[in-house]
Amino acid sequence: MSELIFFKPFFKQVLWGGHKMKDFYGYSIPGDDTGEAWVISSNPHGQSIVRGGTYDGKSLGELWEHHRELFGGIEGAEFPLLVKVLDANDHLSIQVHPDDDYAFRHEQGGQGKTECWYILDCQQNADIIIGHRAKTRKELEQMIGEGRWDELLRKLPIHKGDFFYIPAGTVHAIRKGTLLLEVQQNSDTTYRLYDYGRLQNGEPRKLHLRQSMDVITCPHMDQNTAGPVISRGGYEICTLAEGPYFTVTKWNIKAEASLEQKYPFMLIHVISGEGTLDDQAVKAGDHLLVPAGYGTIHAQGHLELITTH
């Protein structure tokens, strides 16, 4: 019989991390510099582990390797997605990611990285960086070479519930006071463009200026992918992004809803509230896999969910 598969996150302590994941979701974090929870991950740098049920204690990578039927038998050497919760207690570095073609040619056959962010919470007057103001590649190179970062980088105000789609080639950075859910291609390839001159262990962190210049989209183009909010009785639904790598949907359940699982797999992230999924209790901070062929999930309670397939 098919079952919902819950996961325990893999945590990363980082220079810019904090403790909001403990405060918001009750996670047992390793320290007050915890910046990342890899909540759905088969990445070799950190795997999420099944919590309870038939596959208790197994990693997502083991399920992908030995139980491909859970994923509809789809092909691929690696599980295609990586989902994280990020807590920025300080500014992250200014970054850009390559597309699949560049990563394959320059990163030992690796994947590119298109991602998206859902803002779970943020401090008042928080902002993020998405994109740049250079009109030509020559102007981009000149502004970077002269360190004109305030003039170059686009800062956008953010609020709880905002969503941003960030295709490969987009200059971006999460900034201080932000807690967010990130859905991305299963890739850890990041090119660091600027890091505010910070030191780690007495040394500046490595920059990747040549690679960044190779892959930055110029001029920048905004990507607004969210569709309309549709009300259906006891819930509201909104498709936030629909593309070649992932489809992301927001559910605001006020009483009950039916979620149809008709894909090779579907991920559910409980971002707030509590209730049940097919009579199994769920609460904010739970992350689970709905395997292939599961059918319809009956959700009850006051729940905000993000689903991904």
C-alpha cells in the first residue's frame, strides 16, 4: 500500500545563519548559526532521512536508487530537485548560477541551477537582491571592475508570502532578516560575485568573477510567474511557477481540500498551521513525498502548503 513519506532535514551551519528554524518550526538545530535545512535532498553534500513508516531511516538517495517505483520509474542518475529552508541572519553573498549547458561543459558534467524563493517570514523593511542595472555586457564588466555595487545591484523590498522565480543566469542574494523556502534543481554549483569584503577564518571567501561574467544574463529581465489566486470552497490555490524543472503551487486550506497526485512524485511542504493529510497529523515544518500512484490526498485543518512536482 502506498504511503506518505516524511523526512528529517539535513542542517548546515554557515557564516550567515541564525536560529529561526528552531523558533518557527521547533527543529533541533545544531547551533545558532544554522542557515540551511535541506528538507528534501538526495544531494551527496547532505541527504534528508525518512522519518517513520516503511522506509524509516533510509535516505532519499537510497529510495531513488533502490525504490524507483516510488517515483514512477522516471529516469535520471539523481533525484531532480533540492528543497531547502534558509535562515539569513546576515546578508548572503551576491551569487549567480549557470544553466545546464554551461555546468555540463565547465563543472564536470554537472547540472545548472534554476531556483525559486517563497518568503516564509522577514523582518520589517527587509529586502533581497534580484538582477542588475547594467544595460550591456561591457557596462556590466565595467561596473563590476570598478566595484560600483550599490549602483549595479537591484534591491527589492519583500514581505511574508512573496514569491520570486530565479532562472539560471540571474544575479541574486538573500539578505539579513529573511526566512524562506527554496525549491531548486538538484545542484550545488554557485558562483560568488561579491561578498562585502567579509573574512572567514581570517581570509576572504573565494570569488568566481570569470564564471559569473560568463553566465550572467544581460540585460536583466524580471520573471513574474505567479498565476491568479483561485478560491474553491474550503481552500484557495495559486500556481506560483510552472516550468521545465518544477511546478510550485501554494494551497491555503481553511477547512478541507483534495490534492490529486498524478505525477511521478509530489512534494508537500507544510509552511504554517496544522491539520491532517489522509488522517495523518501534520504541522508547520513537515516535509513529505507523495509517491507515484498514490491518488488523491484529503487535507483537513488550517494549513498553508507548498506543493512541488
